[in-house]
Amino acid sequence: MSDEKYTIPEGFDEGIGINFADGERKFIDLEFEDGESGEYMVVDIISVGDQDYIILTPEADFDNDDETLLLYYRYDEDENGEPILGQIESDEEFDKVLDAFEEVMDEIEYDQMADEVDGE
């Protein structure tokens, strides 16, 4: 329920979510219940209602021209600013998060097309 394959639009790393204030990509180390672990790049953090969600991808997937694995989690921070990730609890919640993220992606694609028309 919390992962999906998605084609990242060309130039997304120049859009919102990837380049934070310092211009660097952000990463989170994840350890899964089966003992597997790895470093995941933050694609975006979005809000749906009062809850924030984080979208992550393995960096190798992001740089791939084909489809990219995206992982979706609830997102909070502890008192020290450290991320706290939680599972999305229902299909309905996941659908709302996916719809919100797709709106972000649509805006980026629209902006790219407008830039091309404007000759930038």
C-alpha cells in the first residue's frame, strides 16, 4: 500500500522537493522489519489535511530514466527535528496522498511545458 512505481518527469530535481534551501538532496536511512536497510532520497514532503507525508526513493531508482520506486510514509519530527515515519493506515488515506502528490507532479510538468513554450 505504501509503494508504487512512478515515472519522474524530466527536470524534477530542479523542481520542488529535491533542492532544499542549501541546494542539496536530502537522504534518510531506513531499516525495514525484514532487516534490510538502505539510504533513500527525499523526493518531497507534502501535506494532506493536518498530516504531513514523505515520499522517498532509492537514489539509484531516481537517476534511472525508466520508472522509479516511490515509498510513501506519514511524516513527523521529534523534538530534536529527527524524522519519524509511520505507515499509511488505509487505502483511502493512501489514495489521498497519491492524489496530492500527482497534483504536485502535474504542476511541475505544466511549468516545464510553459517554460518550453516561452523559450526558456
